Amino acid sequence: LGKVETFQFQAEVTRLMDILIHSLYSNRDVFLRELISNANDAIDKIRFQALTDSSALVAGEDLHIKIKVDLSSRTITVEDSGVGMTKQDMINNLGTIAKSGTSAFLEQISKDLESGGGADTANLIGQFGVGFYSAFLVADKITVVSKNNNDPKQWRWSSKTNSGFTIKEDDSEPLGRGTKVILEVKEDAAEYLDIGLLEELIKRYSEFIVFPIYVYKEVPEVPEPEEPEEEEEGAVIDTGTGDESTNGEVDAETPEDEDVTDEEGAEQDDEEIISEEEDPTRKEGEEAPPKYDWSLVNDVKPLWTRDPSEISEEEYTSFFKSIAKTDEEPLTYIHFKAEGDVEFRGLLYIPKKPIRSLTHVEEKTRKDLVRLYVRRVLVTDTVEDGLLPAWLSMIVGIVDSDDLPINVSRETLQQSKSLTAIKKKLLRKALEAIKIMMDKEPYEPEKDDPRKPGSQFLDFWKVYGATLKMGLVQDVANRDRLAKIVRFKSSKTALRDPNDVITLEDYMLRAKEGQDYIYVHSGESLDAVKNSPFTEQLVDLGYEVIYLVDPVDEFLLQYYQEFQGTKLMAVAKDNFRLGSEDDEVIRTKAKRGRQSIKSLLTFMKETLGSDKVSSVRASMKLTRSACALSSEQFGYTARMETVMRAQAL
Ligand code: ADP
Ligand code: MG
């Protein structure tokens, strides 16, 4: 005992701390959310261990987060009864950043800071999770006392900003199991020494933590009951000091534990009243000293287990903000209970803007943002390969199942049949949420107007359209489902409004009699395709041409060739065909024309030579334009060649 070891922070940690202190100064509140989120994770971990090792938790054990302010020592203490840390854990977790991509993240954020991009920096940090080190925003010195259940010793980690840290065995009061983070509050952060403010912050940021969070504060004196047999417990709470504190106290004494504690071997919530300050013997007539006690701040019943009819929009919104760690409201959500092969509850949100980048979604390593719970115990916050397909990886949410084996490990989970069933249902529900946004107006053929989705769907499409189109390219299994959602610009929609879009289904509904193909034309912009010689005849004859003007459309054309049995036809390719009737008419005309320009064609072919053109032919496609460059049937379109050249493929 007593041997103090000194360590240096990993370079990245020092950099992260510098960045945090410079960019988050005006948003120092986040430190509390981060410490509570770590306490929450630690309790999740011990509960998870208890699933396979019943000795990890004692039945009925109290699992909680407690926050206390001490004015004389100017400290804030955040304590949890979570998994705790061994000495090695402390070295690994509180001295380095293990996350992959940290360096790249720091790189980007440093650049952002240099160019003065304040708002972006805050966003980036928000996505990354600022973590433990954010405590240095408000503290000069941090001490972490921790006891892991597999380690007989209790350890004390200590650090003053940037100066590295020390670890020694701790001989203070034993924790049993868990962690205590003690912040020595900076001179200029004294406002945080107010438990009322901390309570407000907990309510704002950590409302949906499913473990009880207590603050140690002054509670109104409960008068001695006049009658010896007081019947109703609540009746005495009538001191007129306002709802908040009185409710807090009542809750603290009767924590809502029915729903969180129903699994065997993992009983945890507070059965006992936690009361450190027994009412001291007080003399008659003396002024009552303020009574301090632990007071419950949050409602520990998980939102997703509640009946949707009893949840307000505000609750759904703030739950989203809390799990997605964002200030934005969600675009839409779907809350459901699945029954049948596998029972589970799900709550899925589509954010207005992606919570993290969608461009790096590679099938193999992808993780989605849907957390998986088994009977209210968090099993993992990111399922490898995703619970949802890559093109739905913008979805944030929660799945809670009673049917997965209780001793499920992250590895066996992947092979579980129930998980396969859950994935299938989740996909269906996610699509349902999209469909609800989509089905605002029915298609009316007589108006020759495709159905117009609500503005909510258009907002969705603007942000996620390209991701869904990539899905159409990559996810062969879900192609048919996706094909009903994806939208395109066309020769008809462009006439009305350049932002208007239609589905392929609507395209088919208003196709011309005898039309055997879906005509598509790709180009760099709406103007370029609108004025293209290839589309002029089609448009004149009353055909609708889909305009492929999104960068992803070109790939789509390579891999997606037909919709519900109707082939897509690129009008710039030389195997192009019109609908059967029109084809007859045009063919007869073209035959006559072809004879008259035969020698011109030969002349052009010879002059340009075979390295420039593979053939020069009379075309049936052109009406106003004299000539056009077209691609071979199996060759790349001109635009694809441009794209490939740009990427040096
Ligand atoms: P993150 O939570 O994203 O992993 P943090 O910087 O917040 O990053 O925390 C770093 C690590 O320190 C955690 O992953 C965890 O292993 C450990 N840790 C932090 N706080 C606690 C705690 N209260 N109990 C147990 N471990 C903790
Ligand atoms: Mg954390």
C-alpha cells in the first residue's frame, strides 16, 4: 500500500483535452452527461456479466448512480455501483483512447478549429462522444476511486490536467464494487457546485438513463404525523414547498422497479431507502437543521416498455435526443411491439440529418445505431453487420427482446435464429415508417400526375435518397422493396418543378400504350439531359424519360436493369427501341432517309477514322438535332466514362 506510480497520457489524449478545453468552453455542461453515461455503461456491464455469471450480482443488489456536491472541499462526486476498474483498466481506459479512427477524428477537428468552424467542431465532438476527459472542462484535478468485482484491491487514479496521472492502492472507505469520480472544481466553474443546477442538467441530458440517479440534497422536513396511524404515505407531503422536491423525495422512497427488475439473478434496483442522515436527536423548540437525503431525479422505467398511447410527442423527441446525443428533433419514428415467432419491442427513429457519416458504410465492418437489449439489459449498442441493412444505417433506436437466450454472448448472438427473425421484422417496420411518410396522396391517372409524397418524405429523400439508391445497387435481396421507394426526376416532372420526383411505379402507371421499356437518360445536370438530342424525339412522341442526374444514378444503371419485369433502356445507347406502334412509323420514315445520306455516312466514318468512332449510322432518334454521339449497347455510357476517368478507374 502507498506506492504511487506515475504515468503519462497517450499523445492523443493530451490533444483531445486541448481541443475540448478550447472548443467546448461555452458548453461545459456536457461533462455531467458524459460521467453519467459512463456510470450507466458500467452498470450495464455488470448486469451483462450477471447474465452468464450469477455470482457477479447479488439478487436484490442496489444499482444506482449518485451525485453529491461538497462545498467545503469544492468537489462534485459521481458514484456508481457498476463494474468498476482494475488497476490495468485504469491505465488502459483513463490514459489512452482505444477507439479506432481517433487520430483521423482529431486531425479533422484540429483543421476545423484552425479555420474557425465553431459549430462544426461542437457537432463533431458530439458525434464522437467527448467522454471522461470532458470532466477537465470543470475540474483542475480528478480522482477516480474504483473497485472491480474480480480484483480484491481498490484503486485510486488521480490527475491534474495535462500532467499525466498517478495510480495507487486506495485505503479510503471500501466501495464494495463500483467507481467514484471526484472532481475538484475549477475557480471559474463554481456555478457547478450547485446541486440544483446539476439536477437540472441531469433532467435535460440524462432523463432516459434506466438506472436510478440520485442527488444528495436538502429535502423538506416531513412533519411528524399528528395521528399515530397515518394511512396514506403521500398525505404528509403537503408542505407547500413546490412539486419538484417533494416528488423527488417520494420517488426516492418508492423507486419504480417493477419493470426493470423482472429478470432472475439480476435484481438490482433499490429496495431500501438510502438515507445517510438519520434524523439527529433534536431538542424541543430548537430550529430544525436542514435535512439532507438522496433524492431520485429520473424516471427509471424505460420509455420503450411503456404503452405508446401514454407517451407524449415531447417524450419521444427527448428520448431521441438522449440516445442520439443530438439537439435535433427526429424526422419520424415508429414504436411497436412485435409478436409471433419472436417477441420484442422496438423504437426506431429516422433523424433529420445523419448522426454520423453514411458514406463509410461497408457491409463487413458496419455497425448500426440500434441498441439491442435482452429483457431491459443492454447486450450491445452496436450489432456487427447491423440489425438493419446498410441503406437504413441512418436509423437510431432500441430493440428489446424477451426471446433471446438470457446467456447470449455477443458471438453466439450472430447465429441466433431469433436475431434473424428480429432483423426481418425490423426491416419491415423501418420500411413502414418510410411508407407512412410516402403515402400522402394516391396516384390519379386522369390527372397524369404522379402521387405527391408529403413534405416530410421529400425532406427524407433529400437527405437519404443517394443512400437508398446505393442500396438498390448493392442489396439485391431487398431490391424490390427499395425500388418502390426510390425516386427520380423525369422529362415530365422537370417541366413542372426541377425538384419534383417520381417512383418507377408511377412511371409505369402513366407509360404510353405499347411502351415496352423504361427510358432513362443520364447526364451531369437537369439542363444537360433536358436539352439532349437523344430525348427530343421521345418527348415529342409523348414518352416520359427518367433523368439520371444524381452521381449515384450512373452506378445504378450498371447494376439495376429492370423494374417489375420492364427493362430500363438508356436512350443514348444504340440498341434503343421505341414502343411498337411508333417504332413502325419511324422505321418506315428512317428507311427512306437512310438511302439519301448513305454517302455522307461513309464520308464521315472515313474522315473520323476507327480510333474515334466505331460506326456512323442514320438514327431514328433525332428530330431537331443533326447528329449525336451514342454508346454501344454493352459499352459504358458517355457519362460513365467521364465518371471513371475522373476516378482513374
Ligand atoms: P467511452 O465511454 O466512449 O468508452 P470515455 O472517455 O467516456 O469513453 O471512457 C473511457 C473508458 O473508461 C470507458 O470505456 C470505461 O472503460 C472506462 N470508464 C469510465 N468511467 C467509468 C466508470 N464509471 N466505471 C467503469 N469504467 C469506466
Ligand atoms: Mg463515455
